[in-house]
Amino acid sequence: MIGLQMGTTPPYPPPNPEENAASTSLEIILKQRSVAFIFRVICWSATLAEIAVILASQNPILPLSRKVLSRLGPGPGWREIRPTLSFFLGTLMTALGGYVRWACYRALGRLFTFEMSIRDNHELVTDGPYGWVRHPAYTGILLIVGGVVLWHATEGSWARECGVFQTNIGKAVAFAYVLLVTTINTGLISRMAMEDAALRMTFGPEWDDWAGRIRYKLIPLIY
């Protein structure tokens, strides 16, 4: 969860309006910091609920435990909550994604914003994670999003074993999450070309030299 919190929390305030660069039609969603906040609330809520059920299951005869299990773990499903390969893989992906995002924050400094922008005195950063791929911050967020799915939506998780996805609220949250993630992923992938174009227009041969050396956008040697 530390990786998720770090990777989805804006490190700097939004740029000035005159620093915003042309982006995709989905930019209005991508730049909404409330979207990242809602994402964190959903993930933290599921995590805290799972922790509460696990703790209650250690001594289910206690009055408080019975109350927790009746509210958050109705039925026998709570007995099936357990760490699985998907859980460990999701945790690893989320932590790695958070680290990659943190490394991007550190490399770019004040130049890193959730909004697509060319800031005053902008510099082309080519070291750190930007010495591996051209858009490592997007690699990080995709790792976080994928890790959360493996963590909370597969067998052994609280949401899966306690039937959260069978309730109307659970279905609504799951649908909203899938819609949000699909929109964000589509927007980020299309935004990469816009970012490359804006940086090339700003830095010219310097960007061409960097892009010639760093050919991959998201994953070294793959894409």
C-alpha cells in the first residue's frame, strides 16, 4: 500500500495554465487529481476491510470479532482468505510500481506533474529511470493498477472470498474501477505520443539524440 500511496499522490502542485501542453481528449480525466484520490480510497478501504476480517478470524468468538465478521465477512468465505501467488505477485507489482514512480519524481523534480505540461525553464531529463525507457512513470502506474487487481480481485482476497463482487455495491465499484482503469490506460498510452511530440518540438536535436538511444517507451527491450 505504500507503493500505491506514493505512486498515486501528486508530488507537486499543478502547473500554471500557460504551462499546459496540448494533449489527448482524455486529458480532462487524466489531470483530475480527484481520480487518484478516489482510486486510493477504494484500495485502502478494501485493504483495511481485509485486515479487519483477518484479525477477527483469529478469535471469531469474541463479540467484536463476531460483529466484524457479520458485517465484512458474512458466510464461511472469510475462512478462505489466504496469501496466494497472485497476492504476492500483486504486492510485488504495486511496490515496484511505487518505486518506479518515486524514482521519476526524484529525477524530474518540479517538472513532474500529473498534467501534461512544458514548464518554465524546462529541461530534458535523460538519466535515472529515463535512461531506460522514455515514459517510466506510466510503467509505474500500470504496474500499480495491475498489482491492485491481482491483490484484491483474485482467489484468496477478501473481496473475492467474502462475496463482495456479488453485491450491488461491489458490482458498481468493480464496474467503476474497470471503467476508470480502462480510461486511464487508454489515455496514458495515447498521451505518450503527444508528450514525445511536445518534447521534440521544445528540445529538437537533443530529444532526437535521446530518443535514438532510448527507443523503448514503457518496457526495456519490449515496448
